[in-house]
Amino acid sequence: MPESFTHEQGLEVIRTIVAECLACDVAQVSPQSRLVNDLGADSLDFIDLVFTIEKRFGLRMRENEVDTMARRDAQGNGGTSEFLSPEAVTRLLPWLPELGTNRDLARVRPVEVLPLVTVEALWRLAQVQMNSKPKIAGS
């Protein structure tokens, strides 16, 4: 696999991974497909996708981002723990700019994040990781 990918090459790899992980035809998966609303993914599917992307690109994605995406609003007891921390929002915005659209970033609930993730956003996540993290050996 080459060290770098064009935007189109990366999207094609991600589209294929999404189709395989969600057991659907790659023709159903477009860059704008939302994993939850369009393709029926759930938080466990997202974790599988992230681990498959890590393996395919030789990356180690931040556990904080995976935890942020997968966790439910179970802590929602009316306190501040029901919302993402400013640090979590800051980590998500580079690859999920849709999060900042028409929203109070101080009041983002974890369950609001997963439905925003598109195939394109997964490619942006992989790009952010490729640009900021050393590759892991043996991948």
C-alpha cells in the first residue's frame, strides 16, 4: 500500500471497508452516506469500522475519539457529564466539522455525534491520524 493516498483513493478504501463491515453493496455507500441514518450502523459497527481502518492504514486511532463516538448518554444525570468536554469537541471538529453546524458546542451530547458521521468523515479521521500519529509497527 502506498504511504499516501489521494482523496479519491482514500474514499474508495473507506467505502469498501464500510460496505464490508456493514454487509452491504459498495454501490450503496457514497461519501455522503451517514453511517447511522443511511446505512443502519450502530455504535458497535463504528468500533468495528475504526479497528478495520486502523489495521488497513496501519494507524492507532485515539481511544478518546472511539470512546466519545461509541458511548451512550448513560451518565446523563442532569449534570455536566451528559455533555462532551470542550477537549473532546476540539478533538472531533477537525474530522467532523458537521458537529459545529448550528449547534452550541458546549452542549453536545455523545449520542448526537454518531449520526453525523459520514463515509467522508471516516476518511478525514484517517487523514488526521495519518498526519499526526506515527505508524504502528507490524501493521
